[in-house]
Amino acid sequence: MPSFDRRGFLKAAGTGLVTLAAGPALARAPLAGTQVPGLYRMKVGTIEVTAILDGHLDLPQALFPKATDGETGPLLDRAALPRAPHVNSPVNTYLINTGDRLVMIDTGTATAMGPTLGLMPKNLAASGVTPDQVDVVLVTHMHPDHVNGLITPDGKPFFPNAEVVVAGAEYGFWTDQAIMSQAPKDVQAFFQMAQAAVKPYADSNRLRRISADGEVVPGITAVAAPGHTPGHTGYRIASGNQQLLVWGDIVHAAAFQFAKPDWSIAFDSDQNTAAASRKRMFDMTATDRITVAGMHLPFPGIGNVVRDGDAYRFVPVSWRPI
């Protein structure tokens, strides 16, 4: 067996490295400079679900009235987030393909809320779906980051062939002129945007108001979750033995509200009722091991709720093929 000459090997290796260093520079790929499309796809039984990112917003910690600096700091540390005055809150929408129908759940912000949002149309296109293919739009509630994507900048339907479905209590609240007139001026703008978003669908008899619970599309059932708004609604998708609960705005800041379910956000219409709905949803999904999707959970906003002592934590889905 030939002997190994360590000194000779190191000398030869060094010579090779010098030769490489003296040679021409290797070509470098240019930086992409943009993010990949905000999409994630999964199956619920035979139903295909696509998470579609609209963007993100930064929520001041002051929007959580029960939060204190002594509590938020450790919670941010636990989530590996900076101790900043704002918490990042994604805005997600979902496209459901039942096999018979294409159903959007919420539509994002369009141009209403700044440059970090309004990506739904571009990401929807990247998914291979055009707006005219969408049959139904299910609305969790009528805040601008959920319904402004219903219309184009000139007020026409973005989904020209779709029926819009919304809880009757929600529609009644946001279209009530007497309630709007009593609201502060800045809040009145929310009413005006909500009314403008649904108007072309209502005018063309393509808006359906539903009661609190019940099937809205085969395979999709409405689940009442009031508090954030009067008619705030989740949607349960079921196929075979699998379920996904798209729960709307049950959570706005994942780093805070799983650990502190009683922390409501300032613009909940009824903070106590919102907290009760959140606790009920946490308990139900943790007990029954129902996967959830949330409009303000870290994209794609899909995962499971598990108990953590007297509180809860969120376990995000892992990427997998479908």
C-alpha cells in the first residue's frame, strides 16, 4: 500500500489554491431583488386550498389595551421578534377549489392601506386563476383589509362573475346610515369603504346575506365568531375526515394573543365578545385538532392550535407537496 505523504499533500493543495485564486473570477448570478409569489397550496380531503398573500401591516402595541411593557417584551423574545413598538401582522386571503367552484375567502386591501399591501391580484394571477373564474367570495367581515379587493380602483367588480356572501348582521351594520352618522369621522371612512366595496354586487343582485351558521357552498360552512365586528364569521371547510377552519380575525398578533387570549385589539367592536370568541375557537380547534387558517397569522397563516399550560401556542404548517 503506498504511503501517505502529509507534507507533500499540503504543499500540492496549497499550490492548487494559489492557482485557483490567480485565475479568472467566477461569474456571479445577479440578485433577484424581488420575493417569490406569496402562495402556499394544500389539500383538505379532495378540496384544494391556496393561501394568497395580500401583504403586511405594522400594528402599534398600543392597540392592545391590556398589554403592558413588562408582558409584551418576554412574549416578543419568545417569538424571536424584536422589542419594537410595532408588531408585524400579515394580511392573507384564501382561494378554495372545491372541484365544482372556485371560492375566495376575503380579498385583501387593494389600494386602500398603503404600499405594503394590495398584492392579492398579482399573487392570484401567479396561482393561475383569473378574477372572472371565481364563482363565490365569502366575506369574514367588512373591514377594508378584507373587502376592498372586491372592487377595482374605478369601483367596478374585481370578480365580475362572483356572488358575494356575507353575514346579514355584518352587512346590516356597515350599511346602516344611522350607525355611520354616529361614528367618529375617521371611522366613518371604514363604513364608506365597506359600502363601496359591496355596492356593485348588491346592485346586480349578486350579494347573499346569510344567518350566523350553516352551509354556504357545498363543503363550506359558516361559523359565527362575533366580537371583532358584529357579524364576524369564520368558514369551516370539510372533505372526508379533514377540516380547515378559516377563522378570519380571531388573532391579529400571534406573538401575543395565543399566550394571552383575553388581549383584544382596540378596534374590536366588542372586546369582551371578541375575547370570548377567541377562547372558544382556541378550545375547539385544540381539542378537535382542527387545522386553522387566519388572515393575520404569519403567512401562509395555516397551522394548529395546541394547549400550552393555561394558554395556547400556534404550530405553523410545514411545507409539503400536495
